[in-house]
Amino acid sequence: MAGALPHYTHGPDSYQVSAQVLGGQLVIPDAGPAATVSVAGAAAINVLGVAGIDAAPIVSQAGNTTGYGQPLTDISVLPDYVSVWHGVDIHVTYAAAATFGVLLKAAALGQVTPWVSGVDTNPATIVGRCTQPGGVAGAATVARARIYG
């Protein structure tokens, strides 16, 4: 065979959120029985992927009516379901500088930071790899990463 090209696509998973999630943050499943997701913390080992959009829980949709009795529609409300991407190159926020190709782990606030062999002893915390050409200069930088999920 001279060559083979894979022809498959993966769409995002969809999960309901229990707290506000911003696009580009790593998300994890909540511990409760509600089957919702929230923002990943530092060294999380259960990262599902990266939020593709902003989302927030809808506290209450009852009781909102106009002055003439019709339901009030507020289209500025964020959805309460978030698309979660995994196995893709996607923009995420870095918590520290990272070189091109370095392994990444979850950091606070759903960000990523380099996984350091010898310092980080649990390979289960690896969530992806830095795919930003030239690397990432410093913290609070939004750049490419391949998130495994």
C-alpha cells in the first residue's frame, strides 16, 4: 500500500454544567449523581477534555413573564450544556511557559502546565501535549495543545 489516510471525525461530547465553564478550560465530571461537569483543578486525573463554548447552569426558568403575561425570553443566557472536545488540537490557557512538544497536566482554573518527569510522579495526570510551534512564552497565554481526554 503506497499510503493510507485516516477518514474519521470526532464530534464533541455534550455535558450539563454545575458551575460556569469558559471555552478553552479543561473540564472534569462532578462527584455527585447529577452527571454534570465543572472546571478541572490542578493535577486532575479525570479530565474529560476542553470546553468548546462558555456555559453556566440555569438556576431557574420559572416566573419570568412580561408585563402582559407572556413568557420573557432572554437570549443572552449562556446554555447549560457544554461541548467537550478531546483528541484534538485546541486553544487552551497555559498557567506557565511550555516548550513545543512537552507533555501537559491540568493546572488550577482549568488551565494546563508542563508535566515534569522526576517531579511529577503520576503519569495519569498527563492530559496532552504542547503543539504550539515555538512553545509558549509564559503564563496566561492562550495557545494550541493536543488534549487527549
